[in-house]
Amino acid sequence: MKKVIINGVLIEESKDITILELAKANKIDIPNLCFLKDCNGGNNCGICGVEVEGEKNLITACNTIIKDGMVINTKSERVLENAKEKVSKLLDTHEFKCGPCKRRENCEFLKIVIKTKGRASKPFIVENKKDYIDDRSKSLVIDRSKCVKCGRCVAACKAKTGTESIEFYKKDDVKIIRPKNGISFDEGKCLLCGQCVMACPVDALYEKSHIERVKEALEDPKKHVLVAIAPSVRTAMGELFGMGYGVDVTGKLYSALRLLGFDKIFDINFGADMTIMEETTELLERIKNNGPFPMFTSCCPAWVRQVENYYPNYLENLSTAKSPQQIFGTATKTYYPHIEDIDPKNVFTVTIMPCTAKKFEADREEMKYKEYRDIDAVITTRELARFIKEKKIDFKNLEDSECDPAMGEYTGAGAIFGATGGVMEAALRTAKDFIENQDLSNIEYKMVRGLKGIKEAKVILNNKEYNIAVVNGAKNLKEFMDSDNLNKKQYHFIEVMACEGGCVNGGGQPHISSSERENINIREVRASVLYNQDRNLKKRKSHENTALIKMYKTYFGEAGKGKAHELLHHKYK
């Protein structure tokens, strides 16, 4: 046991942890900004300086491991003055306009400014905002007038993706954040997953907004505007309205979207069920023809970016089934106009996504039917919350309502898409029924659930054994590929999600502060909403979706063939 005295109190600790971690564990407050435990980020801002007996200079608490006999002071005048001075220096280059700022409700820097009473030596006035903005990407925007140079985005990108797609760079002797090598995020090898956005404590990184596209369409009397929410949006929206974590707000979301003026309220879970129909059919075809294996899922656009940029030799192994977003979008420009007798040119399709990479996916040149885009606009969970607040809708007290049935019905399989392992489990439920030609009751594949980085299992389909894997997070995918596992073992089906935990932890979800990240497993809590929906829905297999059955019967024909294959599949090259 190490004996450490902090502010005159003796604390005993057996682990090799930092001063900051020891303080947090004992409810001793040390202001800090750059530290992010799950990314090993820290040692950039200097705000967490503390006095250690025997040391001439202040010691940064975030990266100093405790030693037996340490005597630490976190409240001396010198410590408090250092924190104030460091914050004041950051304010000298930070556009401190909180009113119009998107992060005003959850800005971590603002909390520290208030706590330390820091003040700029002179106000930082931005004369031309364009000089500070990098908005070349279809998904991500950098605003350097807000950047506090904490390095959390750099640490998150390295720890979460392994791509190191964002970096510090010295320009005119000033340290700035930029995409790697100065080219745009899209042109480089960035996955566009948005984990850098999630790590940012201020509004220096955010999603490319599509909200103006949506407002313009809603105001156009000629446009028939459809909207659909992704599985994970319902798991997190309540957080932005003070409702706590793990609250299912599906019904309130439908009600809010109606009040915003959308013509039809659908659900991307329907698109998830569509994807399973097409993806499972493709898997069974590969089983019939003995390959090519493994087949990788293609639902996650950040993973698609990863395979395109880092593992192009596996592009042939990607499922050609479109993602739930894009497959739903195609149906809104083909099937929906057919049943409603509407000209597809007047249909405007909006999706609400937990993901920043979905914006890039929607705007890919090839994602269209004839001249009609599959998806016209993508707004994140955060963007929708701001839109609801702007319209002064009392979200918390809304009555629940239902979505429109034509493309809104969904099964438990569609719901669990938002959690890591969910796509795999949904596909296996349908695959086993299809290949064994019976309605099986044992449908939970718990071996693919959970937050382990790489999950492997064997499944029995029609008395034959198949190897499956679920890769949870882009960094774990790199580990999976580098380990040469694919050459050592014959895998048949592999699910990959770029964000750890799956879409529930996507780059477009509500921000979680560094301290909250340590106290709550947000990925697990949000995923529980989806698994609860699955358990409580009467239909838990995608092929049981009655609205989906009707769509195939009356329009697309047999899954994976003819019109369905032509419209609902895409081969990445």
C-alpha cells in the first residue's frame, strides 16, 4: 500500500494510479481539461498542476503516478493561481461567445472558467470566421476559433481508430489542429466516425449541418418530406432534455417530428429489417456456393471507409446489401411513391442518425436511384435536439405517438442494430429460420453481445458449423487484421462497427463529459434500451415484419433477386 497525504488527509492506495485518479476516487476536486481516461489523453493544458512536497515546480496531476510518502496540496494559493492563469491564457485565443454556441449547455471549458474565475487579458475578437473554419468534409467541421488545444481529439482518434487522422501542426509558430497532412478529412484516410467530436470539450469540432436543407424542404409546399429515426437515437435523445440515461423516448420522438412539420414519420428500424432480408439472402447464397468468405457486414459507413482506405483487398468480401439508411432511402424514392402515387422528385427523405459518417454516405455520388438521391439530408441526434428546442417544443412532456405504418413497422431484430453484435444477431435469427425452413424459438445469440473488442463464436446452421466474429471498434479491427486471424481461421460472417459499443456510441450522439465517462458506461446503458425493445416486441425476426412482407410481395419481389437486387444492393469499388 502506498501512503499519500492530500490536503492533510492520509489516503492509502495499492494501485499505480495518477494523482488525478486518486483525487477523483476520494472526491477531491482538481480542475482539469485535457485529461480523457479512456483515451490516455492528458498533459497538454497544465490546469491540473498541484504542489508536491520536495518539488520546486508544480506537478501535473493527470500524468504523475503516485508514490509512497507523497504529500500533495491541491488547494494552495499557488495551485489556484496556476489554474486561473492557465485558463486565462486559453481564453486569450478562444472565442468566448457562449450565447450562440452549440455547446453552451455542456461545454466543459465553460465550467472550468467559472470554477477558476479565469479571464482573458483582452477579448479574442474574430473578424473573419472563415479564417478559422475547415469545412471541406461532408461530415466534420473544425472551428479553430474555439479550439483550446487540449489534444483530446488527437488522443481519441489514436485510441479509438488507430488512424491518427487528426493532428497538431505548427503554423506561424502557433499550434493548431488539422486533418492529417493538411488535406481534407474526406480526401485523407479519416473514417469520419466523429469520435474526435465526442472527445472535444468545446465547439471546436462538430458535424457538417444539414439542418438548413431540412428547413428549406419543410417550407417548400411542393416537397413531401419523410423522416426516420435510427435505432440508437431513441436511446440517447432523452439525455439532451434532462431525462437521464437509458430512457426510451421513441414515442416522444415521433410526436416531436410531427410537430416539426414532417409529412410522414417512419423508422430506420424498418430499413434495418430490409437490410437483414437482403444481407441474409446474400449470406445463404455464399453458403450455397461455398464463398467467397468471409462476408463482412456493410452497415457502418465508417467501417466501409476503413476497408476502402486500409484493406481494399477485402472490398470483394463486403456484403453488397445497402446500409439501413441507404436501403430505406431507396425504398422512399421507389416503393413509397408507387404506393402513394407521388412523383419521386417531390419526395425529400431525412434521416436522424447517431453518426457523422452517415452524412458522407448519404452524399456519396453513387447513392441514388436514377437522378434521385437515396437520402436528401442527415441530421444527428444533437442537431435534432437543437431543432426541437428552437421550436420551443416541450419534449420531456410530450405524449407518445406511433409512427406511420407503411415503412415504420419494425421487429426486435431491427431494434438491436444499434448495439455491437446486433446486426450479427439479427442476421442469424433470419438465416437459421431460412436455412432450416422452420420458425425457431431459440433466437437470442448472447455470445455476440457485450463490449468485448473482438467476439468470436461458432453457430450451427442446418447441422453445419460456421465461424463468426464481431469486431467492436475500428482500433480493434486493426488488431484483428494485424493478427493475421483471417488467414489462420475460416470465418464465414463478420460484423464490424467502427465506434466502440456500436451506433449507440456514434459520433452524432449527445456529448458525455470526461468525468461522466468515468462514472457511467454509456454504451451499455444506451444498448439496454434496444435490448429491452427487442424483448418486448411481439415480432423479433426481420422476416416477420408484415409491412416488409407486403413491400416485397407488391413491389420488390424476392429478396436478393431481380428488382430487389438491382435497387437495394451496391458494390463498393
